[in-house]
Amino acid sequence: MNKKNSHIVSSYPSDPSGHDKRSVWQRLVEPAATITEVCERRQASLVSALLFVLVLTMLTGVVYMGFFSSSPTVGIVLAGADIAIGFTYFLSRTRYYRFAPLLSLIVLALIPIMNVGLETDHSPENLLLLLIWNSLTILLSSAITSFRNTVVFVVVNILTFLLLPVFIPTVSFINMTFPLIFNGVNSLTILVFTQHRNRMEKDRLLEMSRVNQQLQVELSERKKVEEQLAHTALHDPLTDLPNRVLFTDRLRHVMERAKRKKNLLFAVFFLDLDRFKVVNDSMGHNIGDLLLIESAHRLKSCLRNQDTVARFGGDEFVILLEDMEYPTDYKIVADRILQSLRLPADLGGYKVFISVSIGIVLNDARYERGEDILRDADIAMYRAKNQGRNCYEIFDPSMLAGVMTHLELETDLRRALENQEFIVHYQPILNMEARRINGFEALVRWQHPTHGLTAPAEFIPTLEEMGLIVPMGYWVLDEACRQIRAWQVQYPSDPPLTVSVNLSTRQCAQADLVQRIAEILQKNKLDAGSLKLELTESLIVENAVSTSNMLSNLREMGIQVQIDDFGTGYSSLAYLNSLPIDTLKIDRTFISQLGATGSGLEIVRTILALAHGLEMNVIAEGVETDDQLSILLAMGCENVQGFLFAKPVSHQEAGVLLGKSFAALKD
């Protein structure tokens, strides 16, 4: 017997020692072990209980008739019937328990017939007692058998007693009249009430059936809702692709399989759509959503059924390639994806071109967590973007080392801002006609507590990524204005000393830039003509409209504008004549070519001629040799700066240089 059946059969409690604690009554009505269904065992137990009580009741009748009745025939009939009922009782505890009630009723129905046939007293009173017994039998039948069986018992009962005078001459029809009327009325009454009860039961069953059907419908709807909620919880609502939760779970299962099956190969792709933000912002979010849906369809078409593509949010997708047959299968899939997404998409009347950058991580035993695989795939994806986009990169541990170094740099920069570790250095700008320092360029430096003085190239790009370049830029501007004003008071001159400060792209994008600059000038009591702001050539050309308005506002204030590293950016020079620009700074690349080779001579001469023709000033930066200086002087360059005169130095050292410059001028 299986465990389930043994549990059902052994439904009665027992102690741990194995001793059966069932009561005597439970033992007497317990059905056979072959009946395993709970409902059948309950029905069999009820029938056994009824028949057992009936056996005991009839036994008392047998005892009474044997000791106190003057009619031993009735006692014998009852004894035989009791034995027959006892048989049905034992039958009810077997798998044939359904036959026991019917057999017991037949036995009960035969009792009055046997008594009439064996008795000699056929008076109406005696026949009435026997028929009352039969009425009780019919009543019992209505309780434990079907309505149809009860009708059969009634009909057989009446017919039998109608035929008794035919087969038993001592029974007269006159004596049978009253008992038959009584028995017939009782039988019909029992039938009517039984029918009424059955109809009520049917009505209840119909109602229960209706309620059950309604419950089934509600359960079905609830199941659908639960399935929908479960699907929603594990899928992206826009593309219907698996989301991060489902993808991470599948990745975890694959990693567990890979631990058991050493030769199992899988790969994880991290994908990001190139220039998606441009499409989303320029064409609208509706087109952006359509592009994401189209990209999801194309990605699915590039994969097998056992592979998984999921959307993590935005324009980020991830792919899990399971059970690769060959170690290089990922390359085929990656090339297929690049080719598929490269094709134009017709979306809402627009033809959209887009590409994708992919980072790939191959399964490796060193990975313990799926999060680490996704992290490394993300790192490789950013490397692909830096390599020009529309390509894929395989993760290499050196990439993670670079990212960790970058994160460490970000942490150090935030700490540096809190601890005020940044300082401003000043590089002198000399006017060759006046033969003195006429200004400085302010350059930020980082006084790292362990690495020492750090050049801007090592931390400025990171500050821009972190969004901290704007407050940093305003701090440098404020510090430079304060310092140049102090030097102007200490070393008055005509024209007064000036300071040049670089503006970042993010600063120029600030709507309140001009207002903030005006507040800094007012705070430090510095004349606007003493401030020169340096912008890159690419910034001016890429944002010509907004930059033009900003430069015009600065010019109205009296602030001078310089183009830094001139000549290394755009070839178009139309902006020089249309924008309010005061000074060009010749890039050190061209200055370094002056001298022995003379390869940069014509370029420098051209820039000088162009600037002087537009009535602009020129500053040659990066002057490091006397030959370079001599050539610049011969070509009429009026302002120079470079290591030949001084490196960028602290404000204390710059003050010393300034003092020497003015002292030499007096001499």
C-alpha cells in the first residue's frame, strides 16, 4: 500500500509506541482497509453504525419475545431476522457495503410477512402491529436508500398484504381493511415527505452547483489574474521580454548547471542602443518606444529558442546564450545582432537608423554570482562604446581594474572637494612690448594627500562625468578674481593686470552663467575688463547660437573672450568674424614646431595675420626655447606664455615673479 493510502486507512490516532488508541465503537464500525477513499469510508462507517444499532435493537426484541411473549413464533422470526441483519452488518464493513442497506431492508420487510404467515392470531389489532412494523421499514428505507427503492417497498408491501387473504385462508379481507388503510396512509405520507425532502435536496444541490460554478469562474478568473500578475512581475511591460528578475534567475540556473557539467558553454551579452537618447528626444517618446519594441523583435530573431533576451530598462538589453556548441558561437550571434540592428527601421512614418554596442562575458569558473557577470558585461559594453560604437568587446579583467581605479578616483575627488584639496596655480602671460607680466592664466591643481600635486588632465574629465565641474569652475573663477584683484592693488599698472580662466562646456550650458560671473566680479570688486574667459574652438562652433548670445552678454559687461588652443579644432573660420572674440591663443603644438625645422612657421604666421586683420590679440602658449621666442617676436606676436618664463606656480611664487617683473620695469 502506498503512503497516501496508508495515511487514509490509518486515520485514527495512535501513540508513538504503536499501541492502537481507537475506541471500541471505532473498532466496531471501521470499514475494511481495501476502502481507501475518505468519503467511501465515511459512508461505510455510517451504514455499519446503523446496522449495528439495528442488530442490538432487534436482539432486545428477541430477548423480550423469548422470555415475556406468549407467541414464540415472533421471537423465532425476529431471531432469524437479527442473524440476517448481523450478516448485513459484517457486509457493510467490506467493499460491498453498498448492498448492506438494501439487504437489511428486505429482511425487515419480510418480518411482518413471516409473522402473518406463521401466526394464528389474525385479528385486526395484531395485523395492525405487524403493518406498523412494515411502515417503520418503509420509513427507514426512505432514510437510507433512494426514493425509487422506497416506492418499490411501498408497492410490494401493499400488494403483499392484499394477497395475504388469497394465500392464507385464515386472514380475511375484513380484518385487513383497517391495517391496510393505516399502512397506506403512512406509506403515502412517507412518500410525499420523502419526495419533498428530495426536492429540497435537489434545490440545495442546484444552488450549491450554481455557487460552485460561480466559484469555479471566480477561481478561474483569479488564476488568470495571478498568472498575469506573475507574468507582469517577470516581464518588461513594453517589449514583453523577461526583466531583470527573470533573467537573473535563468542565469543562476545556468551557472549551477555549469558547475555540474564542466564542458557546458554559455555567454552573456550586455547591449546598449547607440544614440537612442537622440532619437527619443528629437522624434518623441512614442517613436522611442516603437524603436525599443522593434529592437526587441530583431534581437529575438537572432537567437535560438533556448536563449534568453531581456530588457533591463531604458535602452539596455541582455542576452543569455545557453549550451553553445562551439566556443566561438558567440561571435556569430554578435555579428548577426550588429547586422540586424544596423538596418533602418520604419517607425511612425520615420526611417530610423541605429546601432548597438555589445559587451560580452564568457562563462568562467571564477564567477560565483550572476551579478558579477552582468557587471563585467556592462563594463565591456562601455569599452565598446568608447571604441567607436556599433561593435562588441569581450570582457578582460584589466577592464575591471580600470573601472575600479576610476571609482577610486571619483571617491577621492568627492573627498577632495569636502577637504578643500584643490588649489589654483598661475602661469604668467608676458607682453613683449611692455616687457612685463600683464596677466596670468588660472589653472586648477589637486593637492592629493598621497599622490602629491596632480595635473588637471588626470581629474578634469572625471569631474565632468560626475557633474562637479560646474561648482569647481565657479570656485576657480572666484579664487582667480580675488587673487588678481589683490595683485592689482599691490602692483597698479595701466592697463591693469588681467586673469584668464577656462570655461567648461557644462558651465557654458548654465542659464545663469552671466549672472554668476557678474556676482563674482562684484564680490571681489574686480573690473570686468580684467577678466578673460577662455573657450575651446569646438565649444564655440558646436553651440554657435547659444554661445553667440552668451558671448554678446559677456562683451556688454566688458569681459574679454579668448579662443584656447586655436587651430586644432574646426577648419571653418566664419565664426571669427561673426562672434565677439578678443584674443586667439596659438596652440603649443604649432609653437613647438618653430625653430630648427621651421615646419610650423607658416601656420603661426597665418594665424597672426588672421588675428591682426580682425583686430584681435594673440597669445602664443607653450614657448619653451629662445629660438621660438625670437621667431615669434620677429613675426609681431605681442603676448607669450610658456616654460621659458615660468611654469604654472602657486600664488605665492606667482607674486614673487610679479614683483620681479615690476622691479625690472622700474630699473
